[in-house]
Amino acid sequence: MSFFIETLVGGLLAGVMYSLVAIGFVLVFKASGVFNFAQGSMVLCAALTFVSLRDKGIDFWLAALITLAVMVLIAIAVERVVLRPLVNRPQITLFMATLGVSFVIEGLAQIVMGASVHELDLGIVDTPIEIGGVQVSQFDLVAAGTAGILVVALSIFFNKTRVGIALRAIADDPQAALSIGIRLQTLWQIVWGVAGFVSLVAGLLWGARQGVQFALTLVVLKALPVLIIGGFTSITGAIVGGLIVGAGDSLAEIYLGSLLGGSVSTWFSYVLAVASSWSGRPVCSAKRRSKGFDACRRSAQKPSKGSTRRTRPRRACATGCAQARLWCCSPHSRAFRL
Amino acid sequence: MVLLAALAGIPLVANDYWLNAVLIPFLIMSLTALGLNLLMGYAGQASLGSGGFMSVGAYATYNLLLRLPELPLPVSLLLGGIISGLVGVVAGLPSLRIKGFYLVASTLATQFLLEWLFNQYGWFSNYSTSSSISAPRLAFLGHDLSSPAGRYLLTLATVVVVTAVAARLVRSQTGRTWMAIRDMDTAASVIGIPVSAGKLKAFFVSSLVIGIAGALWAFAYLGTVDARSFNLDRSFQVMFAIIIGGMGSVRGNFLGAAFMIFVPILLDHLGGGVFGGAVDPGQLENFQKALFGALIVWFLIKEPRGLAALLSRAWTRLASRINR
């Protein structure tokens, strides 16, 4: 039993690492509707830049700052050169374009900084510690803690700052956001920059774990099922999906792998993702929609003070609720959202 | 017809390098792109499982040739394709309920599952000790097709036949059903088009074509059957080929495949010519990768409907100038 719990905990903590990458996807997808395959190469690029700077003997925080600057520059360049000319194209074209971008980033990063495997030492001791009879990797705990801090910081950023609120407006309705004077292009740059920051964090943690090398880009392929399970537009979903994928993977590797002969984890998470999208909607967007629906109904029932105000929100909410109901009932509800 | 005659006459003039390294992969890539284009460009179901279906076709044909040697080569190829098509139908089942990127992810599941399957179980590769296995001898009606020219002609004949059938198919009832599903499946189902059957049929035909292409890739091009040559990169390559060539166009497949095969070779030669070994080959490879990525992005920006649209536009412009 304790072996089961140990596997589970290890998997959950590894899942947090997947979530870290998935969060970068979610940010970009929410703001610009682009499924950014270049996220993996951004992780690699950030880690490579950081390691090269550290090798030159530059202070930790200064190196992190310079890397962040590089990532922001990449973000601005991608927005200028790639996204702006491709506005209103089919999503699959944008997806392929980000694939092209990932080739460019990978190629250039390895030209400038070399393709050999670098060691990255963050100064975290990776000795397992025992909590309640279960061995837990200290490094994984630190990674999970970092992910937690990152999520809190991002949610503060999105809920409290002006930029964050504008970003949510764009995610809700780009047309309306544009019409009230929100600068779409600037915000895209910002959000790609934030995604660059997230990939810096992910790159540091992943790089410290398995060395800074080309294989880091493959992290993307693990993040994809995380997104399918958690939904493309929810940060909470990315975390939950990561936990599910991480736990599922490590449990499957132990218990299913012995039956089928190993390396089950290359495909298990995908099968999990297909099963989840076959059986219902992604974990968190469903929750969000129903919450919106409930909140809508609650505010419609709540008596409001001013007489003029009473009718308008009620009517708006009625249509909102109808829409929500329609969405939930439609057999292709997911297609409409995509 | 002239073009066909020219293509058939190429072995007389071209040397082995051209046949082996350029023309054979180009033709097979065109065939694969055709298969994916039927699914993605005509029926509107995006898929990243092409590499997986190629490997099914290759392994199925290999086992047929190995275990039923009395079957003639074309029959084995076709049967291998049909097996791949059936796998495609199973892989296409999620498309009945999910769409868009969710469907892409489910085809990715197919890709990884198949790759794992062929690596994991020895039966498929006849318990060969190395993970790659050499292909059996290719022969048809007593003619040995193992020479570069023979393999080229085999590939060419297959590509011509399949392309002719596919070009007829997309103009038939089936093709129109697919396009209706692509353009709006809700509307299609409202006016009585069998959407589910149409989608599954698209998956079947597409995987069949891709499976045949995979068998050719293994036997006529590489000479070995190796699951690693049908990995995710291959799927991406095929998808690039149809997006650059033009979705929903038979001609586009050839243009896109030409781009995907010729440009890297060209970059290779240019790189070798310009730097002449002065630069580390690894660096050169990275540089090519970056340049290739940039070219892809540039094409996507400049020509949204692909090279096929570019060509037909140039053609009308030329025609109107001549008529005037």
C-alpha cells in the first residue's frame, strides 16, 4: 500500500511539472486562440540561455533577468512577424505556423548556444525525505511549491491588474474588447512575454531535473493530453489535468507496464485524454460554464436596489442562461467553443 | 499524358542518386499527402496519425509478403493498405464525437500507440534481433524490381493509379459528402447526409492510401521496415506538405511534397557549397532547420491556400495574357 501511495505521490508531483508547461499553452490560447506548439522550444531556449549565462559566471538573478529579456524579445518578434500577418486564418494554419516558429527557435538557440547537454544546478538537494512513511523527492516538492507560487502570482496578475483584466476581456470576446479600445497587439505581446516567463520557470525546473538538452522540447507532447483533460482555457484545468496525467502515467507504468511489457507511459496519457474527451467535456471549462450559469441565475434572482437596474441585468442574464443551456445541450458544444 | 510519359522516361536519363534520394521519396510523400488531404482537406478531419498509419501499412505488407509469399506484390500492397484502412476506421471513431484540436490529440494517441506496438511486440517484425528489418525482395510477374529504376517505376505506377482513383473519388458522391461535412457538419446532417458514415469512410480511404505509401516508403525507399522512420516528425512533415501545397487539391499534394523533399536537399547542397565544410555539420543542420522553419512560416503568411492556388492563379494570368 505504501508503495502505491509513493508511486501516486511521485506521479502527482511529476504532474505538477507537466502543468507548468501546460500553463504556458493556456495563457497563449486564451488570449490569442493560438495553439502554441513553440512552447516546448521556448522552454528549451530559456533553459539554454540561462545555462549559457551561468556558465559564463553570471549571477543567478542577473542571468534569470537577462533570460527573461530574451524571452520577451522573442515574444515581441513572434507577434510582429508571425501572428499579426496571420490574423483570421484557420486555427490549424496558426498551429502549423507555431510549429515553424519552433523550428526557428530550436535551430537558432542551438546555433548560438550549442547543442551539447548542459548540467543545471539550482542548488536544491535531491534527497528523498520521509513524510508519514512515504518517501518524497525533495526536488519535486520544491517544483510543486514553485508551480503553486506561479499559479497564485498569475491569478493575482489576471484578476487584479489592468492588463490582466484586459486580457480576460479579450479572452471573453475579442471584438467587444477591441471596440472599447483595448490594444490587441500589445496584449498579445504581453501574454507571449508572460508565456516566456512561465517557460523560463518550467525550463529551469525541467533542465535541473534531466539536464538542458534537446529532449526538453518533447515536454510539449506531455502537455498536450494535460490540456485535453483540463481544457484549453483554464489554468486550474492545467493543474488538475497535470495531476491526473502525472498520477495516471506513473501508476500505469508500474501496474499496466508489467502486463504489457513496459514504456506504457508514451501513450497512456493520450488514451486517457481521448477517453476524457469522449466521455464528456474537459474538467474545468465545464465547471466554469456551470458556475457562470449558476452565478447568472443567482444574480437574476437577487433583488437589486435601483428600479431601472432591475430589468436590464435580468434580461441579459436570461439570454446568457439560455445560451449556456443551449451550449450544454448541443451535441457539438465543444466544437462551437473551438 | 506528356508529363506521365516524361516521368516514366526519367530512369533512362537520371542516375541512381536522383532516383533513390530525390524522386522516390518525392513520389511517396505525394501519395502520403494525398491520403491525408482526402481526410483533412476534403473531409475536414485534422489528423496527426499519418506516421502511425504508414507504419501499419508497412508492417502489414511486410507480414503478408513474409507469410503469404504466393500473393503477387500489388495484391499484398493493396491488402496492407486495407488493413491500415481498417485501423484508420478504429482510429477515426473518436471523430464521431470530438473535433478540432481534441481530434488532433486523439490521432496523436493513435500515433504513439502504434509506434509503441511495433517496437514492443516482436511478432510484427518476425522476431528480428535488431529493431529494423530488411525488406523482402521486390518482384512482380517475374521481373525483379530491386534496382533503383525498378523501384522507381513501381512507386510511379502505384502513385499514378491511386491518384487517378482518388481524383475520381473526390468528384463523386463520396467526395461531395466529405466536402459537405467539412464545410458544416450540422447542416450536412440536417439535409440528410450520413455524417458519421462519411467521416469513417474518409478515415478508411485516407488510411488506406497512407498505408500503401508507408509500405512503399519502407520497401521502395528505405529498404527496411523500421517503426522509428514513421514517428511524429513524419506526421508533421505530411501535414506541412498538404498545408503548403494546398488543402483540398489533388495537385497541391505534389507541390507540397516537392517542397518538403526538395527544399531540405537544396539547403543541404547550398550549405555544403557555400561553407564547404568550414562550419561544423551540426551547426549547419541547426541553421537549415531554422531556415526551413522560417520558409514554412513565410509560405503560410504569403500563400494561405497553398502552392496549388498560386499555380492556378499564375496559369489564369498567363492564359488571359495570351488570349489578349
